[in-house]
Amino acid sequence: MSQISFADAEQAGKRKKTRREVFLGEMELMVPWKALLKVIEPHYPVAGRGRRPYPLEAMLRVHLMQNWFALSDPAMEEALYESASLRTFAGLGLEAIPDETTILNFRHLLEASDLAEDIFKQVNAHLARKGLLLKRGCIVDATIIAAPSSTKNESGERDPEMHQTKKGNQWHFGMKARIGVDADLGLVHAVTTTAANEADVEQVSDLLHGKEDAVWADSGYRGAQARVKRDVQWHIAGRPSDMAKMPDGRAKARARKQEYQKASMRAKVEHPFRVIKRQFGLAKVRFKGPSRRPASVPLSASASDARRPGMAPRRLRDGCAPGSAPPRCAPATL
């Protein structure tokens, strides 16, 4: 173990935890580190005659923090120098900080091997083992992630992987991220990404896990029943224009009440989007390239599950479902 530095000694004497430290403490309990390391280890370089690579776990932790705090490669390197809490989480000292090129190369390694989806699945499997992913019902929805629409660049054209779409009376240029959310707890269990002009209903089958007995969706998923042949109850929102055409009376009041009930259930899907786009900074795409944009979405989605109100670190540690009393939960270890 390396000698403690003055900065680390000063950090150890602090009495109050910052919000960043609280968040990193939650992530420490939520992420199944051993399972993720097994996924990445076959693709990570081993020590040979040359310079020894940084420890895999340290690089994984740095990469996840880069996604959680929406940092570029140079900004991540500087943050490790500036913040003792980030260094502590990564298990690094001031004498062994990876530079921006090393951080970039590790990100490219995950992208080239398409490991972001595998990491997301491992986190979901971990939550399922803890009894936190019930999979009785499913809520699906999509959000637009903006991309630069300017042509004032070296190639003189827009990103060919991005497209424009119209939402309401406004045009947007970028991509769409779609998620499937557990209807009971609001945890993300499926993620897909496409260009913004792809129809939502065409992606619905990839957002279901196959064990749900009910599905809630907005009017963009009308016709999903014909595309997905499963014995589930579909609760798809009606079009506002259809509601406006109905004559006033009991039938319209009853239909309006049913739409309110559907909307109250669908509201759960907006919470992960708020965390992904506002807290983790994915309101806009971060990198250019066909494999790099989607990689950030599953990583941010898996971390958003820990930001749910019921996902306290104690419950993750003890294997307790949100809302249940801790004494009823069987103790479990990570």
C-alpha cells in the first residue's frame, strides 16, 4: 500500500460528507464489481514486458465516474487530481493518476467490444438477485437526446448517424433512447437507442423482458399489440384528438378518468429520464461515432436505478425490496 499523501490525510479528517461522496457510497454498494470485472477482463490487456497497465478495477471505476458526472477525457483526468473523493472511489493515489489518453483508450476498448450492454445486464441481474427487479409489469417510453445540427465542421455535414424528428410543432435533431421500466419499482430493465426518426412502436419488442403481465405506453406505441404476440394487458394512451372529438357526457368523463389512471402509472418512466438527462448530463450526445453514443445510455440507466427513492444503500446491502421492513429481509452480501 502506498504512503498516504497530505491531501488524503486532510480528506480523512473531514466530518461532513458531500453529496458526491454520498452518491459514490451508494454506487459502491449498488454496482456488482466482481461480475463486471469478469465481463471486461478477457478484453483487457495483461502485463507483459512493457509498461504495466493500470488495474482493471481502477479504470472501470474511472470510466463509470466519467459517465455519471458527464466529464470529457481531459476533464476526468483533472477531476481525479482535484477531488480526493474521486481518487478514493477509484482506489488511486496522486502518484498514479491515468492521463486523458489512458482514459480515452479504456473507453474505446469498451466500445470496440460492445460491453456497455453486458455491464447493464450484469447490474440488472444483481438487482434481480436482491429481489429489487420484480418484472410483473412494464412501462415503455422514449426520449430525444439532442445532437449538434450545425454543418460548420471539418466534414461540412451533420452526423450521418443522427436524424431529425418532429415532436408536437417543434423539430429535433439527434437520437432516441427508449427504456423499459419495472412497473412496481420504476427500475430500468431494458435500453435501446436509435436515430430520432425511428418509430417508437418498432422497438417495443426489445423493451419487454417476456415475463410481464401488463404493459403501459403512450400513444406513440399504438398498434404494438399487433406487433408483439404476447398474452399481456396493453394500457396504451389514447390520442388527445380522439378525446376532443367525443361529445360531453358520462362516456367522455369515464374515458378521461381512464386516461388519467394510465398517465399516473406511466409517470414512473419519467424519473429515470430525469436522472439520465439532468443529473448525468445526457440531454445531448457526448461523443461522435456509431458505437460511442449508445454506450453512455445503458451505463447511465443502470446508475439511475440507485437514485430511486427506495434504493437506500442499507436495503441494497441487506437485500431488502423498497418499502419492506429490514427485519423481514434475509441478509445478503455483495
